[in-house]
Amino acid sequence: MGIDWEKVKEEAIQILSDYIKIDTTNPPGKELPGAFYLQSFLQKEGLPAMVLESQPERGNLFCAMKGTDNLSPLILLHHIDVVPAEAEKWKNPPYSGALIDGEVWGRGTQDCKSLGVIELVAFLLLAREGFKPKRDIVYLATADEETGGKWGVGWLFQNHPQLMKADYVINEGGGIGMAVGQRNVYTCQTAEKGICWLKLTFRGKPGHGSVPHDDNCVVKMAKAIDKISSYRSSLRRTLTTEKFIKGIAEEQSFPRSFMLKQLLNPLFSRSVEKRIPDAGLKGMLGAILRNTFVPTVVQAGQKTNVIPSECSFQVDCRILPGVEPEMIKAEVRELLGDFRDYDMEILQTSPASESPANNALYQMLEKTLKRLDPKSKMIPTMLTGATDSRFFREKGTVAYGFQPMIPTQNLSEYLGRVHGHDERLSAESLLFGTRLLYEMLKDFCG
Ligand SMILES: [Zn+2]
């Protein structure tokens, strides 16, 4: 008997709509009601879903569908928490979960409660038909991703490491469809940049603001900020970015196809990048081709008439796979060669992460996608930010960001709604993702 996909769509809409109504804004988080809500659907099917509390009101949910063979699990991951919403700037309230013109509205409909629903419904469909997977399929919903994962995936690795062992993870951060030329190109997030946050402290001669002198630390710091913000690190090719650029270029006609490939050429990369008309695309491409340095926090004097003896600024530096913090420090020191009287410290760092785009799971995602959308092409992408996938990749688990959605005509508008206003997702995308995941899991784990 075939599946009634219209009915599945109705079910997915209803589950998402009610999930959006549970406010899990982080901070403070309060994901526990979200975890109980998801647990109720799993328990209805007789599945052993455990809620694990990392802190009062911070909940994580774990549920395994047992495999028949002794293979390492595949985890379906998403995070329960969402970022705050400026309700007064939305056309429809952010916690309404309303279905309007075929779209579900609300904070989390894109990032990433919808993924949680797609994974849940695919999981429920398999359970209802008595599917016996070869490997464990784990449904995992976690807390705290939006503020770093300390009480979510980070906590689970610390406190329940045996539950986190897996060969594969499917998570957020990819699956976005774009109409490019004659094709529908879908991203599969295989890599994420890391961070290396720096603080630079400048020293100088203190004094009275009424008497100018040449050793004012604020002035030295301002020059250093200018130097760092106008600096572009050199091109650094990675497996993911190479495949991504080539994959997009192949869908363009000449001379655009040729130009795009020059982004990977150290001689022409910068000049091609500068000529990309779309500012959002230019920024994104630039950020996956090199390490970036963005000055953010500045702390200087306290009083208008006092020249301070010390001041500092912080740099949000994002690093590519294979880059070590010490390499970044050396790069900044070289850049600030003429500058004296400053110290540099690393405030926080975590490495970039990358999973190979050539294994059995990648190929199965590609194959299933092709079956549901014959015009599709999947390409690996790198995220400039970070998701919980990094915790898994650190342990050698292959993690892909993949929530397939109906191709968008306006990518920057779609991306702008993530963490922005009027976040929403079409019911068709919800169904497309559910169906693809269900079919893929059946083939890959059956
Ligand atoms: Zn997210």
C-alpha cells in the first residue's frame, strides 16, 4: 500500500505549527516543553524516547530505532532552541505557527524546527510500517545550539558519550535548492569554518586631553583597526569550496563559467570576487575562500579629557579547515609589522570541520534527490558560521547539513529570513524534505 503524501503533508504542517507555538527562544532556552512535545509523538508509536535534562528547563530528546546488524548509528539531529524574534517587525506573529498561503510562519520554521519535523515524520512513517533498519536510526533533538551547544550536544558528549557514537549525522545547514541555469542545484553542507577570536591591547603614554602627543594608544589602535579591516587574507583552496565553485560554474554559460572558476586561481581570485554584482553572494564567496578578520568590540578611554594608557579591540576571525590559531597570530603580527606596544591574545578558538563528499551516504542523498527531482544536482558547501555538526566531525563522524527544500528563486531573501523577520517555510518544502528523507533512509538503512 502506498503512502498518502497529502495526508503526510497535513500531519507535518500540524506538528510544525504546534511546535512553533512552543517558545524556545535562547536565551534563556527552556527547550524542555519542546522535548516533551516531540517525545509524545514517538511514544504514541511505542518508541523508547528519553528526555535528558542538562539544566533545569533545558531538555534534549534521544530515541533509537534499533538496527538488526551491528552497524554504527545514523543520527537525525536538529536543535529545539531558536533565536529571539523582534515581534513588532514581523507581518505575522513569530510564535503563531499560522499556515498562510501555503506557508507555515514563525521563528524556527527555517532554522530549524522544520528539520526536526521532517526527521520526526520520516521516522514515524518508518516505525508505523514496522521498518527494521540495518543500523540504528537515532532521532536526536537538542538544546542550546544557538548559544554554542554547551547544554545540548556539548553536554551530551560529556555526559552520555555512548549515545553520541555514530557513523553518520544529518543536521541543519544545507539542502537549500536554487534554480541555476537549467538545473536545480541543492547544497549539502559538508564543512564549516572555525573561529579564532582575538583581542589586541595597545599601550601608550597617558596624559591630559588638552595636550596632544604622539604616543596616544587610541590613535595607534584606530590605525590597526583600519589595517585589519581592509586586509584580505590570501586564497586557501579546500575540498568543499573547490567542488562548490566548480559545480556552480558548470551550470553557467561562457564566459561566466570561466570567470567563476577563476575564483580558485590565486592570481585572479580577488579581482573576480570584486566584480560579483550581488553583495550578499560576494560576501559569502569571499568568506569561504579565505580566512576573514572582522573588528567588532572596541574598548578605550573613560573620559573625554583623559588620554588612556591602554585600550583594546577584538577581532572575529573565522578560519578555514587546516588553519591553526598560531598561524592566524603570525599572520596578524606580519600585517601589523610596523606597530609597536601591543599584545595579542586568543580569546576563544575552535577548529573548522569538514566531512568528505564522496561516501555512501552522500551518494545515497544524491541518488534519492535525483529520483524526486530529475533536474537536481547536489553540491557540497561550506558554512561561514558553525552548527552542532562540528562536535560530531571532531570525533570522526561524517556530518552533513541537509534539509532539502523546493528551489527558491530568491536565495538572499530566503537566507535573510533565517534569524531575521518573517521566517516561514512552504508546506511543499516540508513535504519534499520529509519524503526525500524517508526514501533515503529506507534505501540506506534497509
Ligand atoms: Zn540552526
